[in-house]
Amino acid sequence: MNILYNKILSKQDPSQVEGLSRFFKTGPGQYGEGDKFLGIKVPTIRETVKECWNVTTFDDLKECVTSEYHEMRLAALLTLVQIFKHAKKDVNLQQQCIDFYLANTQYVNNWDLVDLSCYELLGVWLLDKDRTLLYDLARDGKTIWEQRIGMVSTMTFLRHGELDDTYNIAEIFLEKPQPLHDLLQKAVGWLLREAGKRDEQRLKQWLSTRHKTMPRTMLRYAIEKFSEEERKYYLEK
């Protein structure tokens, strides 16, 4: 019996479905087109995961992550994160988690699914390893979600004071054919802003030769923590 699946299913709230569907842009032509919802908020999903992550198998996770329901996929990813975290020095189990994640990126198909899983998994896993994988995802990811994984996973490196990969991968997105998808612009700008929190001068130096040609949404996100005067300078140039 798949306890995670059954518990999540039991939490569904039809009164929330319409609002979540609208929030995650599921209409025709929108980025979440066709996605389905059970009407479950993230805190409820997290509480459910907390209750049963340790009795969830990879087969259970597969059933959940391939579900048509957004919240079921999120539950699978948050459970995977918990299994990975608790594996600690069990490298084989951690490797299983990473392999599972990479084998199922087609189901990590909305910005929240990416952002709540990738840096907790790939970012942590790659802290002491070669990071070419993230560059490949950013450059050649089959979907905007895989490309976003390549960028957002660098959050873990930033939190450890390592800024180089964030800037290097941001360059990949600047080199892509424009216009760049809004959700990729936001991801890159967000991570640049986070890098700036660690070293504001480095961000300003990086922007000095790029801000005139950067996509506007990306730039706005990157300079969000600057003073009003500084933001005006970068946006008017």
C-alpha cells in the first residue's frame, strides 16, 4: 500500500482547486497548461511528508511523481528530499535519490516543483563534485523546467559562499536566443540577487558590462535589493 499516495489523496479540498489552477497558470497556452490539482496547500503536503517519508519506497515515489496531480508530484519530490537528507553518509542511497530525480525531471514541470527540490538534491549532492551536469541542464535542458533546475540548483553553492557557478550559468542564459522565457528570466535574476547579497560589489561589476543588453525582467530581479537611485541608474541606461 502506498501510504504517501493515499494520505495526500485524503487531504484534497475541491474548494481550493480553481484558485490553485489559476495561480499556476493552467489555461490554454500558459506554462502550466493542463495541470490538475487536488486543492492542497504546501504546509499540508509538508506535514504529510513528515509523517510518512520513512515508509515510502522508490516504487511509491514513482507512482506519486508520475501522477496527473500537481500536489502528488510535489509530495513525491519533498519526500525524496527527506530521504536524501536522512541518508547522510549512505552514499549509495543518496545516489539512488539523485538518479531517481534525474530520471524523472519530465514530471518536475512547474516552478514550485523545481524550486522546492533541485538545490536540496542536486545542489547538495554536487557540493564536492564536478558540476558540469548543471551547465548541461541550463544550456541543453529539454524543457524550461530542466533549464531552470540548472540555474536554481546553484542556490546551495551560494549558501556555502561559492558564487562562481551562479555567474557562469547566468551567462549561459544571456547567450540564449531571445526573448527568454519569463520564468527563466526570473530564476536567473533571483539567483543573481542572492549572489549580490553575498558580494554586492561583484554583482555590480558583473552588471556593469551586461545590464544594457539583459532581458528586463532578469535585470529587475537582479537589482531588486539595490537602492532606488541605483535601480533607476541600471534601468535607464
